[in-house]
Amino acid sequence: MDSVIHIQGARENNLKNISLDLPKNKLIIMTGVSGSGKTSLAFDTIYAEGQRRYMESLSSYARQFLGNSEKPDVDSIDGLSPSIAIDQKTTSHNPRSTVGTVTEIYDYLRLIYARIGVPYCPEHGEPIAGQTVTEMVDQVMELPDGTRTTILAPIAREKKGTFKDTFAKLMKDGFMRVRVDGEIRMLEELEPLEKNKKHTIEVVVDRIIKSNSRSRYYDSLSTALKIGDGMAEVMTPETTMLFSSNYACKVCGFTVPKLEPRLFSFNAPMGACPECKGIGVIQKVDLDLLIPDKKKSLNEGGIAYYKNIAGTSNQEWQRFEALCSFYNIDMNKPVGKLTKKELDIVLHGSKEPIEFTIVNSKGLERQYHEEIEGVADLIERRYLETGSAWSRDWYESFLGEAVCPTCHGARLNDQVLAVRIGGKNIYEWTQMSVVEAIDFIDGLQLTDAQRRIAELGLKEIRSRLVFLKNVGLTYLTLDRLASTLSGGESQRIRLATQIGSKLTGVMYVLDEPSIGLHQRDNDRLINSLKEMRDLGNTLIVVEHDEDTMRASDYIVDIGPGAGIHGGQVVAAGTPEEIMANDASITGRFLSGKEFTPYPAERRKGNGKALTVVDAYQNNLKHVTAKFPLNTLTVVTGVSGSGKSSLVTEVLTRGIQHHLGKVRTKPGLAKGIEGLEEIDKLIEISQEPIGRTPRSNPATYVGVFDDIRDLFAQTREAKLLGFTKSHFSFNVKGGRCEACQGDGTRKISMHFLPDVYVDCDVCHGKRYNEETLQVKYKDKTISDVLEMTVEEGIEFFSEVSRIRHKLQTLADVGLSYIKLGQSATTLSGGEAQRVKLASELQKKSTGKTVFVLDEPTTGLHSTDVRKLIEVLQRLVDQGNTVIVIEHNLDVIKNADFILDLGPEGGAGGGMIVAQGTPEQIAACPESFTGQYLKPLLTGGTPRESADPAAVPAASAR
């Protein structure tokens, strides 16, 4: 039993009482068609039970701070190891979270900089050495005679505690005053401080009026340095002079505090830039938002902030008119034709008091002599000062992120950035790509003492960097925001942290780690997974990638279909055993008996194109890219090559801006040609279709409106006077008011997980008894919401408008989901396909551009085949489909390919090859072409084993 995980009677979601033995310390792949139950078995059953057992070992006090730990619906699981899940959720939306902090590399960096970093004066470039007391006194003696000075010894900076014992010792040593959080207090009157609040405390050593008192300063500074661990401060009414016996420039006196790890953190006040508070960006007025139409004059509302009050007697507008009048600015001139000086006055005001007159609401004039704020300064000030959420949103609509002018995006203050190792400060270190950072560590010149101190930290950093390199993330920099990473990137970054921990005897459960990874980098990822396995861990990976399956030790194929047609183990065994099993569709694809065909001829398009001219967003190297209209265009390239920068940030945002989304800022490019050929853009991302449990596929695709119409037309509904709104669970009327249409009630259990129970009144049906009396073909509205798409198509077979909308969901491979299934339970890939189905049912204009980012996420090879059929159908209707994709089945079905690269990050951002799949395959410089070539046999499609599976497009 120790060598296997024995699962008995798993029934979570659609699983049909599965019993299964999984070998331990192996790389196990769980696969199957979308919706077959892979995730239910891997995450909702095996991982959930491992997590629950660990949490049950904790005290009830600890459990109240943790999330839910419901017992999965399974009879028993034996042989479980401690489990860690690494899924596709975005690492963090926190603007302070970076690749460096998530991988813990930044923590090691801070430690190393605190221990062997050398401070340099930013002005003179000289290494900073400790000042002597004599040098400190010399600086103080330059103050004017009569200056009141206070000598302080810092003993705590941003530390929590009551400091009761510290204050008692200071009183015993004869000190009378301390400065606590900026306020000087008498020690004998001081109460213990708030325990959980951070405090800054300085001892008042002496108070001196500067005269010929050199010896007194010498004694007091010596005492302060002794108490303050080498630090002393001299406070005057105008400024505070910081002295250090450790670090100070001998030329200009620039000082650096005692080096400690938290000084190098942009999340700590002592290290963060004082202006942006460690975020690296600030909110500044964005001129594109403030002045959307530069052809308009000021009087015509050219400044969007004033457009509703321009030309009125509003006092704010009168002030603005007075400002323009004083500086002779023509308010009837188009804003775009104002000189740089005039625009600066409009934005930033008079900068000096001026004379002007305001007429109040009673017609009385009043003279003023004061500065007038410019519109940009006014918005920025009010944004920070207002307490109204509505006002804050209004001011925010004119703001955009701008790089902090003080730290220039470094997030840290000057004192931190003055510390260097190998000629680089910690910010410059984080700006290096993974490969550059590895080379830098390998070439670092350190003294013997420095190397001994930093050896362990550098080893940890290097091992994590090497793993990031091995999983194809060579292009990432450590200062890259975690919120900008894709699901696959964030998952592989968390893998780096786990490999660095070198744990053994752990069960890792992963969700498609190959997402977003080019075929070239797949082997690196597979080797990393094998490395984790070889440490003595069990890896359960939900995956569709054929290379990963072939490299695995054991495969579990769940199916045979999706939803109610799935939930069974179709086949389980080694890759060779699966390939020999014809009952397994996965095995048939692995063995080559099943495959996705491709068209014999490629579309030429309608002769028109969208052309992005000179794009230089992120790592794009002034690229000019052509997207032929009325084609299926696929953008490929290794991870980080610039695909999303070109398609999402430049092309998509540019089209949105052209179509009237003024607040959408296009990416950096000279322009986009051919926009007049487009009247609609549909961007189909993997964002959820709704963020509440009330959102569901039926409401999103609009079919629920038709279903409610149908119920409202029944004889019973008309007799009861029920309208269409009566059959909605979102509004009062027909819904159950006890649960407000949710169907469930949440019971808080404090340290136990929240319990969801069916509503006592409606028993989970969402509607009241009166509404449930109305039936269509013997089914209530609640029964319809419980139907799968497949059941709905059959049930509404005679109602063409409902059948048509449900059929589009089936066409994109979602026949298994329930009509009323909560949006929050849908995966990213499922949400993307629901959006695609919603667009499929709309009438095509022929001038629509569809943009999809890796739509094959979460799709089995058989579902990819269905998706390709849908995309080909969209193009056949005259639309243009642009897809960012790594899946070779999609790539070989393209009419036109743009292959970016050749590498990621700084080594990418160029067009390596463009043309048909055959032309890409013939290009030796293209990594995509190398992997595509074996799939293209002489430019003609292979005959399909299943003629019904060949897309209509392949007949062209």
C-alpha cells in the first residue's frame, strides 16, 4: 500500500464512483476531453483530501484563519502524501508583487546586499566610508551661530513593541526625553507604546544653541553614536543632518543608514521611494484622456474636465477664464495649436499670485489676488484629497500611470540605490533577464571574505534562476510585475520556488504547466518535472500536451465523453499501454490513429489588410506587421517573443481606440493602416464571464431570455398573469425570497468551513411555488436550468431560436455544461468558449475582427479539432480571426502565420518569418517552422480516419 495511492469510490462532481490505484513517486498525467472529470479527480478529490487532512491536524484556533476544507465526495484515499497544488491562477494582483518577490530571489538579494554591499556616493561616485566624530563636528560647526540644535540617537526604526523596558533603562541612564514618531516626549510621562504599531524612536542626547561649543558637540555626538549603534542625528528647525560612523561621503557628506535587509525592501518605509511609496509609478493626468479631441478649442470643451461647464458662470470656469485672460491665451484656438508654454499654463497654472475678478451667483463682483491652479494640478490634488468615492472615480478618469519622477521606476530611495555589488545596485540587478543574471553571478568578482558571506545566498539565487531558464522563462526580469504574467508563466514560477525548496515525499498537483510554452521549451519543462519526481515526489499533472504524456510514467484517461458522459476511467497505464488501447481517444491521438487534418489550400484573403507600422511596445524592435483580412492568422513564437505586445497591446488596443474607446490607450507604434475596413472588434479572453454565482452560460449567451419568453407564453403563465420577469431569479416576483434566488444558504461555522445548504423553502430550485406551477413540456424553469446543453438542444428542438443558441455552445465543445451552471465554476478555457459561442450566434457584418489568446487552453486534441472548425466557420462568413497560439494543430490550419522571435525578451521582438504554414516550415531560422515541418506532408492534408471529423474548411 505504501507504493500506491489507493482511491476508492470517488464521486466528486461528475465522477462515477471511480476506484483507482496511482503509483507513488511517479510522473502521472491525467487527461481526457474537456469536462470529462480530470480536474474533479486531481484537484477536487486527491488534492482536496490531502489538504483537508493536513488542516485537521492543526488546532481549532489556527483553522479559523484558513480557508474551506470540505471533505470531498470519496469513500477513502489511502497512501496520501502532504499535497501542494500549483494551478493556473494569476500569482498576484498586488502592484508590489514581482517575479523576484514571488520566487523569493529578491529576499536573498536583500540579504546579500545588506551583508556585502558597498555604498557609493551618487554625486561623486566614491565608495562611502564611516565618518569620524571630528568630521561630524566640522559639519555641525558650519551652521550659523544661534541655530537651535537637538542631538538625537536613533534606537528603533519602524519597529513594533511597547518599549517599556527600553524607556526604563534610558531613565536609569539619566536621559530625560525621547522623540517618538516625530514628537519629543518626557520619559517620565511616557506610557508604554501601542504593541502592534510600528514606531520610530530617537533618544534626545543634548539640546545646544550653536556657538563656540565644539567640545560639547563632540561629547554629545560620541554619546549618540554609542547609543545609536553608529548612527546620530542633529536636528535643526530647517533640516535634520544624518551622521554615521559606518557610511558617509567624505566630500559631500551623503550618508547611508546601517545596512540591513529591510532597508532594501520597497515594501518597507525606510527603503521605499518617498514619492511613490515603493510602487514605482504615480497617478498623473494623462493628456490623451484630458484632451481627447485636440481639434476643439477650450471654449468648445477641448479640456474634457471642463466640457460640461465651458462658457458658463461656474466659478471654477471663471477662474480658468481669468488664468487664460491674464496670459493672453486664445480660448477659441484648437487645443492642439496651443504653444508649449500656453499648454503648460493651462495644465499647471500661474505659479504666482495674479489679479482677477469672480462674479458670484448674485451678480456681485469680488477681486482676488492669488495663484490659480492649472487643470492638471487641480485634478491630481483633488484626487488625493477627496473622501467621496464618486468624485474619486471622476478624477481618476483623467489619470494614468506615470513613472515616478523621483526614483524613475526603481521603487527605492537614493540611499538604497547607492549600495552596489559588482558595480550594480539592487534595482539594476532586478532589471537583468534570467540569463543575464546567471552570467552576472558567474562573473562576479568578490573577495574571499565576501564570497564566504554570500556563498549560500548566491547558490539559492542561482538555482532558482537556472530553473526559470529551464522552463523557458529566460526572458523574464525580476522586476516584472506578477500581475502581468500569464497563467502558465505564473505556474512555472511557482514551480521554481518548489524546486528550490528541495522537498521530498510530497504530492504535487499541477494544472497544465505547458500552457503558453513553445514546443521548443517543452523538453526543458519535462526535465524539470522529472527532476522533482527524482527527488522522491509524486507529480499528478492535468495535461493535454502529447510530448508531456509520452514522457510520463503513467497516464489516466478520464472520459469517454464530457459532463454526464464522462467521469469514468477509460484507460490507465504506461504511455505504451494507452497507445495500444483503441478505447482511449487519447491513446488514438498519441499513436497517430487520430489526428487533426488541415486544408489543402490556404485562403488569400480579400486583398486588404491591417498593417501595424513601426511597433516598439515592450520588446518589439520597430516591427511592421501585416494581418491579411478575411483569413485565419496565427501569431506564433517562443514565450516572451512579443506576441501579446503586438496583438493585444498594439493591434487590439489600437482598433478599440479607433472604434471609440477613448480611454483605451494603444500600444507604442507609429500607427495602424487599414482601420477603415473594420467596424467591429471582438476580443475573446479567458476572463470569467461573470464574477458572481448568479452568472451562468444561459444568461451570458442570451438564451435564458428566450426561455423566459417561452414560459411567459404558456397557458398557465397567462392565467396567473406572469410576465417574462417573473421567471428571473435575479429580481423580486417569481424567485424564492428566502434565498433571493440563490438556491442555497451559506452557514458560517467560524473555525470550520462555511457550509452551503439547500434553501429550506425552495430546496435549491431558486423559485417560489407559484412560479414552479408553470411548466413547458412537463418541465419547470428550474428543471431547464439543471439541463445540460446537450439535453437542452433535444428538449427545445422545435424552438429554432433557442436550439440555435444552444447549438453554438455545443459547437465549441460545451455540450456537457449545465445551462444554470455558476460562472465561477467555469475554467478559463470554458469561459473563453462561452464568449465564442455568444459571438457565433450573432449576424456577421463581414468586417469583424476576432482576437483570441491561446484558445486551446484546457482543450483535448479532439476538442481542438472542434475549435478549429468553429474558427474556420467564422472566417468563411467574411470575418478576420487573429489567434495567438502555440498549438501545432491550430498553426497548421492557419492561412497566414506571423512568427516572432527568435528568442524571448531582449532577444525577441522581431518577425522571424511570415506566410503560409508551408512557407514557415521551409524557414530554417524559425523554431515554429522546425516543429511544424513534420506535420505538413508535401502541403496536402492527410486523409482523415473519420471523414465526419474533417472540418468543412479542409475541403477548400
